[in-house]
Amino acid sequence: MLTRLAPILRASRATKSSFALCRNYSSLVASHDSPNLVNLSEAPFLLNSANAALTHPELVGTPAAEGQAKQLNLYQSVNDALKTALETDESAVLFGEDVAFGGVFRCSMDLQERFGSDRVFNTPLTEQGLVGFGIGYAAYGSTAIAEVQFADYVFPAFDQIVNEAAKYRARSSSNFDAGGLTIRMPCGVVGHGAMYHSQSGEAFFSHSPGIKVVMPRSPFQAKGLLLASIRSRDPIIFMEPKILYRASAEYVPIEDYELPIGKADVMQEGSDVTIIGYGTQLYHIHAAAKMAEQKLGASVEIIDLRTISPWDRDTVFESVKKTGRCVVTHEAPRTGGIGAEVAAEVQEKCFLHLESPVQRVTGWDTHMSLAFEDLQVPNVTRIFHAIKKAIEY
């Protein structure tokens, strides 16, 4: 009997060991010199001083630039944005599963105590129901902020989103809409989420006209983009990379401010290759770009889409026409992903300027493995090799 159980016990020990490694990955404890262990708290683009936040180019001329800034991580920044939205809009309500006590990731912490149970409240465990409620509330001209605990669980509400929220304006000849609806959802890998807590479903919603999809990369971006999303007159899916909630912090203005929906951010200028990404991938992109500069002497331009749908074609095309090379990366699977759409558009609009084929670095077309989650999404090495392939073509 013990002989028969031996292979199972060995497999169990191996799985436990792999799981431990993944937990280290998710908390970013680098135990060796692998280039793929990126310390999210030390990314060069994080705003490491109050002055850096207040003098940000997108805040020039706004009241926020004249105020103060404080250091926040991403979940605190989201909380601050929600507080600001509820303070400045009496019609705004925040609701979802466990929102009243602060939510799974504490993004709504203390908000019910501040604004009352009529404006911040729990819903039953039904995504279809809570999104449907949000659509109805927004259709009356009010502001509905819905929270889905994990992006993986939004799919029961898919019909409500793509057939109701997205079509309200079009089917009524613009006489009414659900533009006051924002649906927040944590997304992406953390290193130990497995099949039901690691998905990135942005491509599903990007295929639906009438819905906008936004994903921030950092606390500063999260507050400005979330406030802009809540105040937009279009339904918006606001996807929050959950690994970033506590992984890093930067200075964020205390005052109210918005960042533009539909406008990409050129984070780093370069002349040899353009890399396009969003969310957590920007941290890996920057590390890969630094490696390419050191090993290949390459000058890399980095673009954060920020708004995934509709994405900023003008900024991307201008960059690719300048560099002649393009790499697109995202965590979601390859087939039918955002990278495929960007690559197709770049090929159509920039064909005569391209020095090499557009490269895609994406998640694999498979379910997320618990033990090997960090190997199923793009890392620094894979992005670096895509840069190298584009340059040496």
C-alpha cells in the first residue's frame, strides 16, 4: 500500500513546494537573481515624491496641482476615489458583495460608516442581480458604482452588461442610457489564484459596442481614471489588477482630479521599438526595456493604453511609425486577445513603416494552473526576447 502511495506523496510534496514558490512570487520576495522576479514596489515610473505627483503633466492647471499629496497603495487610492465620488455626487451609491464591511480587498473600507447604509450597501450573491440593479439605477440618471468581487465571477452578468447596459442608449435613439454605471472588478494573477481567481476578461467586453474598459497601472492612475470613469456618461468596466493593491505605493494628490478616458500614456520615449501594454504588465515591460537597453543597446518606447476599449490608436500609430517595430503584451490568453486587435490595426495602418512583424507576448491559451501561475503569463524574459526578435528580424 505504501509503495502505491509513494508517487502520490511525492507529487503532493512537489505541488506544495511549487505553491510556496508561487506565494513568494505573489508577495515579490526575490530569493534569487532571476530577472523575472520584478519588485513591483521599485518600478521607475512610480511617483516617489509629493512634488512628482503635483507636477504631473496631466494635472497642470487643475486645483489638484495646487494642493497636497500623500502616499497610497492602489487599494487605498481606489478607496479615496470612491470617497470623493460619494462626496461630490449625492446620487452616487456603492454596492456589491461584502462592500459594507470593506470588501474582500478593503477598497470600500469605512465608506458605509461615513455615508450610511442607504448609499453603501451589500447585495445578494448574484452578479446578474447586482449589475441589473446598477443598470436600472443608472437609467434613472443616477450614479451606480457596482463591485464584482472577482472578474472571474462577472460572467453570470454578461447578458446584463452587453445586451442591456451597452445597448440602452442605442436602442432608444439616445433618449435614455445607463451611462452612470461603473462596474469595478479585481482581475489578473497573484501567484496563487488558480482557475477561478486569476482571469483577465477585458477582451470579452471590448468586443461589445457601448462599453468602455479601463485598467490602471498604479495608485495615481487608479484614482484619476476611476473618478473619470464614474463621471463618464458611458457604462465602464473598471478592472483593477489585484496583485497591485498592496504591492507598491506612490504619491497621490489629495484633491479631486481626473485622468482622460480613451487616451494612452507614453511612459518612456524611444526610437527603436514600441512596446504596448496595460496594468501589471507595465512593470515587466519596464524591466525588459532596461534589459534590452543594457544587452542590445535598444531605445524602447513604452505605451500604457490605460483605456483598453476604445484604445488610443493615434498615439500607438504615431509611435510605431517612428520606431518601425511593435511589441504588444498582456496577461490574458493569446487567441482573440487585445494584442491581436492592436497587432491587426498596426499592420493595417503602419505597414509601410514596419521593419519587422508585430510581436505578441501574452498568456498561454490554457486554464490557469495553481502551481505554475507565474509561468503562464508574460514575464521579463519573454518580453525581452520579443524585443530582440523585433530588432534582429
